[in-house]
Amino acid sequence: MKASVKISKRPISVSKEMGSVASKSAGGTVTFIGTVRDSSEGIKVTGMELESAMDIARRDLIRISELASETFEITKLNVTHRVGKLKVGDVIVVIAVSAAHRKDAFRACEFVIDELKKTTPIWKKEYSGSRHRWVKGEA
């Protein structure tokens, strides 16, 4: 199984990330795309800033990817997470998984986003006009 993990300050190309897991041996590909939404907990969101302990976050994403590949029968897995200032509608994270069978692709994709939310040191600050707030993690 080949896994690719990236943390980027640049916009994410969803089609490129999806293409990176293409394989003739895969019968299914599942992609999760997380974006900046325009509201959170009833508050209008105008933008977001994501900060990370880059090296630690990358190592954690590698750990999660390796665990997913040991747990599910997948062909390829790609996780790309964005950091920096983003606006509503921007892509925050893309997780793409290919597998011989769809169930493993779905389960692995869900596993990766759930674990990422619990353990990966990437912090979100939501902006609402001139105010901001840090978003609590799911750990």
C-alpha cells in the first residue's frame, strides 16, 4: 500500500489528490473533502486560519495512514491538509482512498478523518467579522 501525506500552505487540487490514488487494481475510490463553511454553532463565519506543529502533524498523519493500511485492505491512500488563512468555501482537507472493494475504501476514509480530528495537532481559528475564536477539537 502506498500512502502520501502532505500539509500545505497552498490551495489543494481535489482532482490531483483523487488522481494520486488511481489504480487498475482498485474497484472503488472514496474521497472526503472538508471545506470552510459559512457558519458554525449559529455564528456567521467569514474565514478561518489553521495552524500546525508541521513536523508533528505530518508524523501523526503518517501514523494514522499506516494504521489504516494495516486495518483495511486498501490500495492507495492520500491525505492532504491545508494550513494558513482560508476563506469560506476553501478546501481544508482531502482524504482519498482506493481499494479493491468499496467497503474498505469507505471505512478507511472515515477512520482517517476521525483519527485526524482526535490526534493531529492542527488548530482552527474561525473569524466572524472582527472577532475570532479557537475551535475545540474532538479529542
